[in-house]
Amino acid sequence: METLNWKLRIVALWLIAAEAYGAHMIMVIIDPVSMKIMMEWGATIPAEGWLFGAIYWLIPLWMVFVTVAVKGSANRWANFALGIVGTLLGIYHFFMCGVPLPFVPPGPVAGPTVYHSLLLATALAATALIIWYSWKWPKQEA
């Protein structure tokens, strides 16, 4: 039963991360200024870049399944490793869209807005908590 509680916490966090990424992308698309920038910026992205974006968006959804279906320590380590990857990519994404820095190329957002920053910070917090829960997962029940 204890393992199920840990899995459910991690599943909920993966779903929060996926939803925050999705809401962020929808807001980029419907914001008129960001939409104009996205049309110009998006035209310069090669097919590999769009594939990477799709994979980045799908990882949290697939990790929901992995967390429920996979048993043993492989589950714990998959969540830990992909939580780290998600957190690092989330940090980059946060600075690309949420907080402009001179060494990060500008992203599709017109400027840092409260809602972009809130959604990206939410996804970042969720993946960071996934790392924490994966690390603290009771080892005898992994």
C-alpha cells in the first residue's frame, strides 16, 4: 500500500507538469503578440526541433503510464532520471519564455508575463518534486 501512495504522488506530479506545459503552449498560441512572434520564430525551427518539442511534451504523459505499470527499482530510477531531465529542460524553458536573459535565445513569448512564468514555474516545481519523491521512495518497496 505504501508503494501505491508513492506512485500516486508521482503520477499526480507528472500530470501537473504535462498540464502546465500544455496550458503554456495554448496561451502562447492565443496571445496575439506571442502568436505573431511564434509564426516568425517557428518558421526557423527545423523538423528535428519540432520532434524534440513533441517528445518533451509527451514524456510526462508516458511517465504516468511507466509509474503505474513498471515494478521494482526500475520505476524509481526512471522517475528519478526523467525528473532530472524534465527539471533541467524546465529551467531552460523557464528562462527562454519566462525570464529573458542575454545568453538564452529568445523564445516565442512576447515578453515575460505572469501567466507564462506561473505555468512554467508550476511544471518546474512538479518535476523537482518528482526527483524528491523518487529519491525518498522507500527502497525496500521499490
